[in-house]
Amino acid sequence: MPLPDFKIIMDKITSVAIYIASLVHLSYSNIDEKNKISLLYVLTFIIAISNPITVPELVIGFFILSFLFLEVFSDDKIHLQCLSIYDKIGDYIFKLLSIYHLPMFTVAIFLSKQNISDWASASTSNIIIPTLSSLLTFVVILSITSSDFEPKKTEDFFYFFDKINKKYKNFNKNDMSKFNILTSIEDKTFFERDKREHTSLSKAITCSKIRKLFKINNVKEMLRIKSSILSRGHATIEMQIMRTVGLNNGYNQLIRRKFYEFIYADMYFNALEKRSRINHEDFSKTVLMCYIESVPIKLGSIRYTEKTINKLFNKKFGQLSKEEFFVWCLGLPHYHEINEEIVNIHQTIIDDFDLNKNKILHILEKLNKNHPA
């Protein structure tokens, strides 16, 4: 039986030692996560081209160490304390696939292990593969460091919720009517969904869509519903909070943003409710206030992105009449123009909540004067 090559064994031990030492160093350095991952990729690529370590060994080692780096040695204390192991695995997979371009980097690593012994050869056939591998690694790192898709830390998102929870405690009957007006326009199943379901894949929303389909009488109506879903995105209130509060950059990155909303809405809001230790009804009210405090609205051609109620009415939420809040809600769909025709679209809500239509039109007229396009 042949003895194992001592040099190969020592090279593998050296690679593991370098990996671990780098992990410890990066964990305690002050550079941001994107640059840390980029350096980890560079280190992995160098080990791949300079050592006889196999691709499976390298990939397994990378997964273990990168998971420890992102999910165990993170400087985000809330992330470490409040998310379950399943949440951390989901977070890890999303980051590697969506932000850190792992599939492309994996291809680069596989290419780097091809014909390594011939890298020094001057022949064109032997230089193409390593050049392509190096180029792919460079493109991956450039994509990571220059990406404009940037989710916030878990602790930043939770801090926003805590701030709103402390700011708004007691709600009266008029406030509850305003909450119901909001959900009637933006998220009809908000109070019906299971308390652990926060996305448009929830059972309540799925059943609602099925009921609508069975009520369709013609192709024209089907196309109208499809157009409505595509134009509004059909996102729940929680998913909309994820995009307005959870992202530093990346709103226009539609595909990645949608995946982010679907994955993190359930993850964060379930963890928040468990951490807050308040009953589900009060938690739901706080979620709605997070939405009201963060969501942008559009009045005519002007888009308001923060403190929208105060900017429009110079009032606090609790001081608004139901009619004023209804007008505020009309700014959520971002209509090109809000006029009597748009008000009439929501006649059912006006009737259900006994709103004064003349007051609504007067408020709109006043706002259009005070906030001209």
C-alpha cells in the first residue's frame, strides 16, 4: 500500500491554516462585508491555483468558513441572537447567490483546477483556461464591490421597528378605522393571514386569488386583473416595508428585490414578533405604523419619501380625520393624477367607512393648491 504524499498533506494543512487565520483576521477588521467576502474569494482562488487541494475539498472548506464568517462571527448582534438556524441558512444562501455571485465564482474555481501544471507553458491552449478563470474571478469581485443592491443589517431593521413601537402605543377607535381603510386599499388580507405568514404566497392571499379567478366572466376581465397584479406588484404590507426599510440601495433591482422581500419578510417579522413579546394584535398595529412611517406616496407629479403625513397635512397620524387619511392612502398607488375619478374608483371603501366624499374632494383641492405639480 503506497504511503500518502507528505508534501500534499502539508500543503492541505497549510491551506486550512491560512483559511482559518484569514477568517479570524477578517472577522475583527473594520472593512465592510462586501470587501471581506471579496478578500475571501481572492484567498480561495489563490489557494485553488497554488495547492494540490481538490475542488470538493476547497468548496466544502469555503462553505464552512464563509458560513461561519457571515452567520456566526457577524458583528450584527441582533442577527446572531434573534434569527433561527434555518433563518441564517436562508440568509446565507440568499447572500451567496444574489449578492456574492457564488455560481460564477464556482465556475472560476473549477476552471482554475484544470491543467494547473501547464500554467507556465507558453502554448495558447494551456493559457486560455487559467486566463478565463482569473478573468471570471476579477468580474465576480468587481460585481460585488460595485453592486448597488445592499440590504441593511438585521439590527438596523429591528431598530426601526423598536423606534416605532415606542413612539406609538395607544390607538383609539378612529385610528383603527384608519388602519382598516389602509388595509382595504393596500392589503385586504392583512388581518386575515396566519400570524406567521407575511408574503403574497400566504394561504389567505392564494385563496383570495383563486376566488377571483372563479368569478371572472370573460377574457377582458382576466386581462384587467392580470394587469393590476403586474402594475401594483401585489406585495403585502410587510413586503413593502422590507423594500423601504430593509434596503440601503437596490430598489430598482426588481428580481433580486422581489426574492429579498419574499425571503426576509417572513424571516424578520416572525423574529420581530417573537422578540417583542407583545400580543399579535398590537404587533400588527406596530407593523402598520412602520408602513405609514416609511412608505413613499405620490401626489400628482411630486413623490414624498419620508414623514409624508406631516409634509402633506402638518399633523400627526392621530390627529388626521378619516377623510384626510383616505386621501393620504390615495397617494400609495402612485396614480398619475389624483382627482374625482380616482376617488370614485374607491367608492366602496367610502361607503363602507362612512366617509364624506365632499370633504375628501375639498381636501384634495386644498392639497393640490398647497402642493402644486
